[in-house]
Amino acid sequence: MGWLESGGEGSGEAPRASSSLPDCRNDVHKRRTLVTPAGGGHPHPDLTRPGRHAYIWFDRPGRPPYVVPSGDPGDCNGTANVGSTMDIITAQQLIDAPRDMRPHVVLLGAGASRAAFPKGDPTGKRIPVMDDLVDILGLQRLLDEAGPEIELGRNFEAIYSQLDSHPKYIHIIKTIEAHIDDYFSDLSLPIEATIYDRLLVSLRSTDAVITFNWDPFLFDAYLRNRDAIPLPEIFFLHGNVRIGACLRDDSWGARNGRCPDCGRHFVDVPLLYSIQKKDYSKDPYIRRNWEAAEALCNEAFTMTIFGYSAPTSDTGAVELLRRAWFARSKRELEHIEIIDIASDTDLYARWSPFTPTLHYHSVKAFEQSRISRWPRRSCEALLYPMTQGIPCEDFPLPSTDNLAELQAYASTIALPEDGLRPHEL
């Protein structure tokens, strides 16, 4: 179950400070089904009515949201009235009273890896994006072998699609695929804490990171943090150099590992798809990840788009996610955050279809994001200002590059979450 609070207006009373928030940690939580979008959950008109407080109960399959007028502060049966008792929600209040909410979904693109490692990985290997992949990986010689039939632009996926449309280039394609796999497989994380570590420990097990990246950083960061703190689920929409899958038993794990059910070695997940025939349903693992991504975008309370440029080669994929985002409601209240160094004009052109009421804002760096400023409470920190106009004090991640210190800080924030749902990895 998820609750939304709407703030009252026109009471004439000055806000008063309060020492606690209503503790709703004992609410029963309906587990998310990743391949079937959750039912119910549409904004209720009472949410915007002046002079009225209401609690809106989402995720009631087959039934409309249940609205309960507010009463005494602190009653978690639908009568808590936070807005009339305080003028700011403190960091400690947010930490101590996590809410049982829909997920925060993060879409991750190559720009996130470039931002995390602007000078390359610990060995100095540069992090490519699609527009400079040919230069960084030294693929020009192979492309020259194809001759003048191939138009060489900036975007590698467009070039690859031209090659893939001609059977005579199969040897060049195989060589390029092997070169890409080798290059990305050799990338590694430094010992120090990175943006990827910060991202993962700042999200809860009900949240999700959906990546389009081939590089190993998300997977490797997940492995080294998973025993320290509950982490979000991770999904790879374009495959990844670190993972393999068992197509028979619907399981996946580290490349060269074995299926826990049948004992067979995992097979590598494909990385490259032609633009003209981007059939993600062809590979069972990729198809299931896309089904999960659609369900998550449908269910999300908020979304962060980090370093993903939505290239023309992914137009169909972006539209798929956009339709899933709007399947729940018209999204007139929800907010989207964009972490990107692109201009405001470019970002508007790229992402305004996701925000019909233009409830989005952009920042240039991860440290400025809601995820970093309110680790593991990013949804709550958006809920109160959005529904009641109450600001929330931030408690950003420490600036340390010591991974153990970062994990310890995030672990203290995670402690009150035990009452919400079991720790699941």
C-alpha cells in the first residue's frame, strides 16, 4: 500500500514545529510484480482541493483509490496531518519515519559513466559514448574495410546498423563485436567509492536502476555493496559485459557462472542490435528486462534520468518507456529529475514528452540530485513539498571516498526501513 497526503489550505493557522512524523512502517505492503504492472493508483481529485487534507491509498487492484479525510496528527489509519503541525521536516524525521511508497526508478545512460570517470578507469582507459566510440576503441580501420557503401557518421549504432544490413560484412561485424566486448570487459572500478556506489546505497530495495550501458560499473558496484546494505534492483536493457543468463531456467548472474537450478554455464547476453530491427524480444533475458522496465516505469513514484541522451537509435525504446510511465495516470503531479550537462533547450526537447505539466528539473552533477541530497528518502523528500508545500531538510551523502565509511553512513539511514518490508537482494 502507498499513501499520499494532500495538504490543507486556508486554515489561517501558522505552522508549528513537530518532533515526529506519523510512523506508517506497519502498513501491509503489496509486493511489486515486475512483469505485470500494478493495478490502481490514480491521483484523486481531492488531492488538489483547497482547505482539505486527504490520504490517498494507492495500489488497490481493481478498485479506485481510497480517500480518508484527515483528523488528529500521528494517526496512521489515514488521519495523520503533518502539514498543519510543522514548517519544515527535519533530516532526522525523514530518516526515522520512512514511508511505504512506490519506487524511485533511475534510467542510466553512458553519460553517467563518463561523469563518474571523466579521466577514465584506474588504468586510464577512457569511457566511450556512442558518438566517440569509434575513435576511442580504434575501429576506424575496420570500418574503412567496408568501403564507401557505409556512411560514417558520429553515432556508432547507426554505423553498425548499416553493416548489419549487408551479409557480406559479417566478418567485420564479428570483429567489431569482439573488440567492443574486450574493451568494456577490461574496464574496472577503483578501490575508492564512486558515483555508482553512491547511487546504489542511496536507493532502497523497492527502487530500481535500469541501465542501457555495456560497461561493468553498475554490476561491479552492486557486487561490492550488496552485503553491506539493501540495494535496489538492477536491470540491463542492452545486455552487459559482466552478465550471463540461463535461457532455460530464467536466471542470470556473473558471466561464466552457472545456473543455480540446472548447473549449466550461463551464456553471454548480446550487446549489439541493429536500429532497423531492434527486436528485444528475441533474447529471453533482454525481453524479461524490458518487461520489468515497463512495469517499473508504470509503477514509479518518481524518475531520475542520469546521463541518458535518448538517441534517435533508441526512439522506439524511449516511446515504450514513455507509454508505460503514463499507463498509471496522466502524471500531472509527478516530478522527473534529469542529471545531465546538456543545455536546458536540449533537455526540454528530449524529455518534455514525459512531463505534461513540466514538473521536471535538471542538475549538472549527481551530488546536486535528490538521490544524493536525501539518500534512501528521495521519494519522501519529494512527497511533502509536492502535496503539502513543506520543505525537507537535506542530509547529503558524506564527501568521503572511503567505501566502508559510505556504507556505514547509508546503513544507519537504512535501519528504520526494516519495518517496511523484508530485506531482499
